[in-house]
Amino acid sequence: MTAVAAPALPKRRSLYPGWFYAPAAAVYSVLFLAPTLASLYFSLTRWTLFDATFIGFDNFAQFFREPFLVQGLVNTVIYAVVTSGLKVVVGMLLALMLTSEIIARGYLRSVIFFPVLVSTVGVGITFTVLMHPTQGMINQTLAFLGMAGPGWLVDPRLALFSVALVDVWKGVGLATVIYIAGLVAIPRDYYEAARIDGATKLQNFFYVTLPLSRPATATVITLSFIGGLRTFDLIWAMTKGGPGFASDTIASVIYKQYQAGFYGLSTAGNVVLFILIAVLVVPLTMFLNRKQGHE
Amino acid sequence: MAGLELKNIQKSYGSVEVIKGVSLSIDDGEFVVFVGPSGCGKSTLLRMIAGLEDITGGELFIGNKLCNAVEPRDRSIAMVFQSYALYPHMTVYDNVGFGLKLARTPKDVRDQKIRNAAKILKMEHLLDRKPGQLSGGQRQRVAIGRAIVRQPEVFLFDEPLSNLDAALRVDMRMEISKLHQTLSATMIYVTHDQVEAMTLADKIVVLDGGVVQQVGSPIDLYQRPTNLFVAGFIGSPKMNFVEVVVEAVNEDNIMVGSKDVARLGVPATVAGVKVGDTLTLGIRPHDLSPATNGAVVGRVSLVERLGNETIVNIELASGIPWLAVLDGDQALRVGESIALAADPAKAILFDRTGQALLAPIA
């Protein structure tokens, strides 16, 4: 007997479930999609607040012709790499310390998280005072110890890295908390099995802790890298992009363009920033979250 | 290979004493099972042998070496964990060879040992997979492979089958038993499943409340339990108990009876037992059989017909529930009266403190 396959029924999609998406779609469209599309349009125009003239890609061409804008782009990437890299390393070390048997562990966890809660501008102003080349407490302390302190925020080679260090100080608490959550979730059996196999503490770290805390590492890198690429408030509070354009990032450049009234140019900068984040973060996230045979 | 000697081993967490002076000898090549209910201290004892828990008091010898303060890696042991503890980011090959890698075993030797272990455990085709891609039974195999590749003197198993389903558990039980025969290694195995204990062990150690209740061969524990706890814990279904009164004390047996059980002469140690004393009578469900004038009379409360045997729940006159496992298919009805004969030679009497009054072995 020959089996005859029943003809496939045409799939009928009901509109009904779509209505459940509608409110979220409306909010998303008004608050996110429309401004994004408007930005894309205005980046192709010369515009004031009242009228816009379409000029094609002139804003983008000008953006990449200006040396300080390219410098801002490079600074942004350097800043993002330095801050996210340091947050990973320091956050992991602090989390290891704060998950081990140490005195006042709970208190120290609070202390390390505290800077996350403080206003970024407040932190920026405070560190600007602390990093003053002659009057700042840091250099005065170094002088007391017989060392000449550098010009943290006035030396063009150092300014960007000084701000990055402050960013790490302020943000490492969050990275530490993410790592602590990741570390305490690693089952104790893995360490015990490694101990029986003869692993030293260092081998435990490299063979067990580090690979098994990869989800936490991926989260910390992604969050801090995006945060680094978008950074503005700390830079503005501490150096305003100076000295000269030495610590300008793309966000501070865009802000300056807005201040100067070059709305089209600065909107083009925003589009470039958007593309930069997408180009760097999407593959990075895919790489960090690649499947590892975890259950 | 090596034997073990535990001398008055104790473990306390603060003021809570969890292992209360365990002394035990384990011979070279012996398969010893620690069995007991949850919280009895069996896993803690195993972890103390492994070196994962400090020993509060007493001495632990592995081979002839005092190991109280020796690091786990230097005890020549390997352990299979309940959770398997396979590193999810490593392949099966790397998991099995991890200990050898840490011991800086040359790569070619390591490769040979890993492939040899894989061959023994029939998992050569799994070597490139990661634990997440394996079934429960396969993971169990890898965990055992990781242990055997190190060629330890003592294997430690901490409830290794408890995460498997019933059918796989039976298969893996047989494989572990075969492995013991192949390797002739000393193995210590922790379980709360007394069927696993009975089928695998050369020697069973029954623990309760951090105290060894009895040590012996499986059949010894089944036939001659030294106290009520062991009698109730070993054997499935568990032993039936009922209070009885001594009616006569003879030279080598004690005549007991109650409103649940008619006169029964049970072989026992008679010293110190007087007429009128209250004892506990224990009879295994398999030692009861239907008989018109049987000593045990009750009412059938549930019948489970398994084809080859029938499990009958009985309510005795005093309301105590008993179980009888009868041969073949018995067409009994709930509510009907039943009389069962009990083999007195297989019955055991326990005194008021719960100690068995076992007759001396002839």
C-alpha cells in the first residue's frame, strides 16, 4: 500500500498576537526609532534648529578631514580598551579577594561598590583637585616620599590615561560585583576535583576559575567597553578634552560641535559613534558568547 | 594498591560532632561500601579519607602512611563525585587527562593512558566531545575514566549513581563491579541505596549518627544484624518488627508471643532474658509464607501483584503494618484475613536497647 502524503495546509498567520506587540512597538518607535532615523537624516544636512539643507555626505567627509576628530576617534577606542581591560583584571582580582576567607569581607564589598553610587561629575571634580600638578594630594604625597609626580591632567601624553584610571576606580565596583556573582556560582566540586588531581592555587585559577567565570568576563567586557566608547561626563568634568585635544573622545568632540552650532556635523559624529559601537561590540559580543559546550 | 586503617576518626564542626570515633580496617583490594541514611556522616568520612575535610581527631593510614595532614594529591587516591565534576570547558580527552597534565606526565604517555582508560570504559568515540554533549551515563563513565587514568591506590566514589535513572543505575552498578574485578583496586563507595551496597560490596559499613553500627559482608548484615537500626536499614523491603513478650526461656531459644504473633520459639542468646520481658521480634517479609495455622494473623490492606511474587501489606491485630513477599501470584483481596507462617530460624529478637539477641553460630 502506498502512503499518500496529505497536502500541506497553507500557514495562516493570525494578526491577534501582533496586537500584544503594538504598545511596545509604539513606544520604541516614538522614543528610539524615530530619533535614530531623524539623526540619520539630519547627519546629511546642514541644519539650524529651524531649517535643514540636504548636503549629502559632506558632514561625514568633513568629520574625517578634521585631524582632531580622528584623534577623538582613536582616543575613544584607546579609552574603551584601557578601561574595560583594567576593569576585567582589577575586578577579577578584587572578586577573588572578596570571595576568599578574609576579615570584614562584607564591609569591604560595600566599600568597593561605593564609588559606583557616587555622581560621575562629583568624582571628576574631586579627582581634578586630587590630581592637580602642584596642589593636588596625590603629587603632594609623592613629593613627601621624594618623588616628582607627573602632570596627571596637564600632560598631553597622560591626560587620557589619568581620566581612564579614574573611570576604572569609579566603575570597578560593578565589575567586581558581577565577578563575585560569577565566582560564587562555580560549583565547589570542580575545585575539589582539581585539588585531588593535584592542582596548585594558580592552576586552579587558570584551569577552573578563569574559564568558568567567562560569562562574567563577557558581561564586564561588554558593559565597560560600550561605556568606554560612549564616555563623556568624566572627560568633560576633568579635562574638557584637553590639554588641547589630547583627551578628546568622540562624544566630547560631538558636544563641542553642538556648542559651536554645527548641528549637522555633530549629528554625523553621532552616527559615526553609533556605527563604531556596532562594528566593535557586535563581533566582540558574538566572540565572547560563543558556545562552549556548557549545559 | 593499598589498604586503609582508620583509628578513632572524629570530625566536629564547632560544637557539633558529626563523626564520633570511627575505627575501621579496609584490606588491600577490598570493595567497601559506606551506607546509611542522609546525614549519617558517610560522605564526610569519605571526604576525610580524600583529604577534602580536616580530621578533628584520630589517625588515618593509607597503606602504612599516616595521612592526617597529607594533601589530597599526595594520598594516591582518586575520587568520583556525585555531580561528576567534569570541567564543562574541556573535552572528554582533556578532562580524563587533566590530572596527568598537572603531574607533568609526558604527552605520549598521557595520550596512551587516556586512550587506554577510554578503551576500558568503551568511550573512545566520546573523547572529542564536551561534557555538555554527553548523557548522564556517559558523563559517569568519563568521571570514572578520570579516576582510573591516574592509577591510584584507592578509589573513592561519592554516591556516583544517584543522578542516573533506575535502569542506567543498574547498568553502571554492574560496570563498576566489573571494573573492580579488572583493576583489583581498593574501592570505597558511599551510597544511601542499600541495594547498591548489597550488590557491590565485599564489606559494608553501616553508619548512623556518625557512629559505625555494624561492619560485615552483605549477607552477614542481612542475616545477622547486630541491632534494630541495621536490621531495619539492610534488606528491601525492610524487616517487620513487633513487640512480643517472653513466655519461656529454653536452652537455645526463647519462646515469645503476643496478640499479633502466636507462640514462636526463636533461636537466640538467652543470657539475661526472663519470662515476662518485652522484646522486639523481627521477621523479613521474604521469610513469611501463607499457612492455614500460621503464627502471624492479620488483615490484608494492600496487594501488589508483580507476577513472580506478591507483596502484601498486612495490618496485625494491634494495628501494626507488616509486609509479606509471597512467591508467585497470590489472588488475595483487600480486607480478607490472612495467616502466615514465619520461619523461626530466620527471625531475630532484639532487647529493650535494640541490640540483637543473636544465637551463636553453630
